[in-house]
Amino acid sequence: RSTLSPSSAASDGYKRQDILMIVRHNDRYPEYNSTVVYIDKIPVATNQTTSLLMKDYTKQSCVPIKVLKYFCYHLDGKDTYKLPSMSPESCFIPLEGRTGKEPDFTNLALVDNFYKYDKYHSVVKYCNGFKKILPIQKRHLIELADKYLRLYACLLYTSDAADDGESV
């Protein structure tokens, strides 16, 4: 198992947009809280929570949290307490887990496909062929993906228009 200190996990791995997912650990490994899974590198276990890792990542290279809250509210008509983390290169969405406390995050920008595993689980297939079974029904996963991809498209359009000096 590869490990990093909390500060090096945030500074080393998150500058590159090659992260497939950030997953929380179960109680089997109490010394680690989460693992960062990359496209083509060894996964990195860390003692930071998934939410803290995403917060650090968002501060470095993503759409500000205030902007995400604003768009999420107007998309759903209600406050969202587990926010995505988005940049032009990535679209990390929170996936509720069994505990409902710390979500896993998956990078929709690197997902090739979703398919049903069984009644209560789905499989995410990433661009590098890696597959992950998730404890969420396929229809719920597709609803989540659709919601966050609409938000992602809005943010990218707004960002491009602002870069071009257009009003939005």
C-alpha cells in the first residue's frame, strides 16, 4: 500500500487532472480514511477524509464553492450539502455511501459508461478500462450524473463566455 502525508497528497497528486476517484475506507483500515485512485499510477491511501481532500482540491484549481452552491441551488431549487468539485478538466461528483457521512467522489470527465451490476449496485467503467462497483442503483447514478453534467455544462459555458468578454 502506498501512502502520503496529508500535505503531500494534496500538493503532489491533485495538481494533475488524472484522478479517477477518491474513495473512503471502511473500518478495516482505521489508519487510513481514503484512497486516491489515478488513471495510470498506484492508488494512494491517506488519513484525510474524502470531503477534506475534495475541499483542498477545489481550493487549488476549481470553480469556487460559492459559485457551485449558487448553481446547485438554482438547478435543484434547494441547498446542496455535498457539493461537486469542478474545473475545465474534471467533474468530481459526490456519491452517497452507506453511512451517509463521507461520500466517495468520482470524476465524470473520465467515465466511459455505467451499467447495472445487480438490484442495488452499479458499475462505473472509466476511460482506462478500470471498473468500480458502487452501492447505488443505476437509475439513481444516471440521475446524479445528469444533474451534475448539466451543472458542469453551465459552468463551462459561463467560464468560456467570461473568458471571451461576453455577458452571460
